[in-house]
Amino acid sequence: MNFISRARVTAFGSYVPEKVLSNQDLEKMVDTSDEWIIQRTGIIERRIAADDEYVTDMAVKAVQDLVSRFSVDINEIDLIIVATITPDYITPSVSAVIHGRMNFPETTGVLDLNAACSGFVYAMQVANSMITTGQSNKVLVISSEVLSKITDYSDRNTCILFGDGAGAALLERDNENPGFFGAYYGSQGKSGNKLYCTGLSGRIEKEEAENVNFLYQDGRAVYTFVIKTVPASVKAMLEEAGMTTDDIDWFVPHSANLRMIHSIGEKIGFAPEQTLSSLEYYGNTSSVTIPLALSDAEKAGKLKKGQKVLLYGFGGGLTHSGLIFEW
């Protein structure tokens, strides 16, 4: 596969809700402990949206952060892509509501996509393709999730994991010095019943759903899928790009579980200190974990211009997707 790009990333933004849900708070809600949660997941706390705060609200604040920090003119943006599994409505799309609320030009297109925890990386791939094919010059990519509204807080296996937040990135045309070097994706649709949340149907294919309207996860099955699939896929992406781990400054996997992240990194050859995550203080925010990690690292001065970054998302579907870019 000959990977082509005419785009580069030029800005990041993020937002997390004010409310903090700590491990000590969860000890009062279910049979768990701070020590057990940290040992099993690496999570200390997570952010929870207010009762009247939804995906669009958080997405707008992440975009406002991006716009103010990087002096972006939204009138120059051709397309808005939103990755989410927790939209405010079935229709209109989150991207359309953002468009209206922030007064984007009527010439700006809107698109939502759902690839669960892989969503941000898939959206970045689509944005790169839209620019590279000449259909867009500037594309705004947003991930926003309000997982707390589909989490069963009586289920200790899932309620300890999830949090809320939003992240954004801007991609712009750069014919002379493009900043994307490789991409990869795949899926295992037959295993969709290992991680899901029901919608109009209360069934998953021919099976009765375990917990209707709430997130369900077969943690063991998902872990097996990730450990088997992601390291091999990352190596394949690097090989196709003509690169090695030595060429990568930062590895940014989906922040699902700290033990999983370290295991993936060890199998590929990325040390923990070479890995960016958002898990510790935000929890698992699905498609948002990667943009939160990138935005926080950029704000802290860890992510520097010219550094090469490898992203890899994985999760519900089951899906996985990767991308290599230069900041």
C-alpha cells in the first residue's frame, strides 16, 4: 500500500468536566477499593459530565480551547468530523449541532462517525484523505464522549473504568511538507458482542443483551483481542511506512488499561516513558483518550514540534486503527 498525504496537524484542544469521581467515591458505591482499581487499571479518578452536559457541550468547549490557543479562524474550516458513540441525538448529528452553535459558514461540511475507541484515529485518517484528495483544505476533527450516561454504576466491572471529555485537532493542507507517514486499520466484527451498548435493538445479533442501554464489556475477550492484534498491526504499519520504533518519539495508544498499555508497548518495543496516556486522571474516555493525551502533552511542553507520534486506537466493534504523524 502506497500511503499518500498532503496534510499535517496544526492544532489541538481539549476539555474535561469539572466533576471528579475518585476511587474513594466508588468505594462508597460498589464493592471495590482504591488499591484494587489502581492495581487492575491504573486509574485514580475520572471526570463526569453534569446532568445537563452532553457531548456537543463538551465538544464546543474543546474547539474553543483549540481556537483560542492556536488563533484559528473557524471560517476557514471546510469540514467538521466528530467521532462519538454517545451523541446527543440520533439526528441531527453532533457535528451539525456544533456547526450551528458556533456559527460555522454554510459551506462547511459535517460528518459524524462511530468506531468506538478507535474513532479519533479513524476520523484523522478520513480528514487526511479529504485533504489529500483535494476536497478540503482545513478539517476539524473532534472526539467527545459522555460515557457516564451509559454506565451502570451498580456494575463494579465497568463503572470503575469510564469517564467523560472531549478533544479536538485541526488538519491543514501542506503540499510541501506533509506530516502523515502511515496508517493502518482493521476489524473483527464477529466479536462485536464482547463490547457493546444497545440502541434501538435490545439484542446483539441473535443474542439477548447482557445489560440493555448500558455499556457491557467482556474484559478478558477484549484484552485477548488487543494483545493479539495491536502489536502485530503497529509493526505492520511501521514496516509499510519504512520506519522502525527508533523513528517514533511518542507512542499514544488508546488509554483503556495501564497494564494493557504497558503490555502492548513491551511487545512492540516502546518503553513506558515513551508512551502518552490520559488514563490516570480521566479514566477510559473511549475515542477521547488519544486526543486528551496529545493535548495535555502539548500543553505541558512534552510534545514538541518536529516529533513523530504513533497513535493506535482499539475497542468496540471490535475495531482498531493506527496513524503516524509529525507534530
